[in-house]
Amino acid sequence: MQRGERLLVFGGALTGAASLLHVGIILGGPDWYRFFGAGERMAWLAARGSPYPAVITAGIAIVLGIWALYAFSGAEVIRRLPFLRAVLVAIAAIYLARGILGIPLVLMVDDPYANQLRAKMTFMVVSSAVCIVLGLCYAFGAASAKRRGLTRSQRSQRS
């Protein structure tokens, strides 16, 4: 397995874990929403039985699950998915943007819960670093997938 493939497997495994974590947040309820940085409003809504936090969090879990499948597809662990390279590049761009822009965005949020600001900053710093690592995994993996794709097509032309 080449380095790009290994990076995609690593990125896919972390992304899959993040997807499962989001399912856990739904099951864990308000305290989990608070702990993982979703904010007091989401925790408050979850505590009152609103479906909104669960729907949003389930949507995120589904998207992350699909992203993990694309990473595994790019690593050739599962079959090739449609628009593979373009999707890997888009995922890399989203992760990198989230990682780079995460810190300034949290500083602009007016949080009436001053005690939670420190916890939110820690969460944003850690999650931003993770997003940058994941973005780089997907970016290098996409570049590797492109090179492997060119190599395969060149082999097909020679046959």
C-alpha cells in the first residue's frame, strides 16, 4: 500500500470514527452536545426533546460516513465510487477550510456563557488541528489516486 493510500485509510478511519461519535452524541443527549462543543442552545433543545439537534447531528454523521467511504474507495479498499478524485479534493478543501477558519470564527461568536468560552476555545483548537490533518490526508490521497488513475489508464492503452 502506497503512502497516499495509507493516508486515505487513516483519514477514512478517523472520519468514520467522527461519524460514529456524532451518533453517540445523539444518544448521549444534552451533556454530550455541551461537551463536544455544539453549544448551549443545541443542548437546551435536546434536553427539551426537540428533534432539531438529532436531525442536524444525524445529517453530519451521514456526511462524515460518506466521506469515510470515499477515503476507503480512494485507497482501493472498497470499489471505486463516482467522481472519486473530485470528491476527495472537495473533502480535502472543506476539512482544510474548517481547520484554518475554525479559530477566527469562534472568536467572533458572542457567547453569553463566559465559562464555556474557554472550553469552546480548547475544542476549536483541537478540532481545527484534527481537520487540518484530515484535510492533508485527503489532499495527498487525492493526488495519489490521480497518479494511480493515470498509471492504470496508461496500462489500458498499451493493451
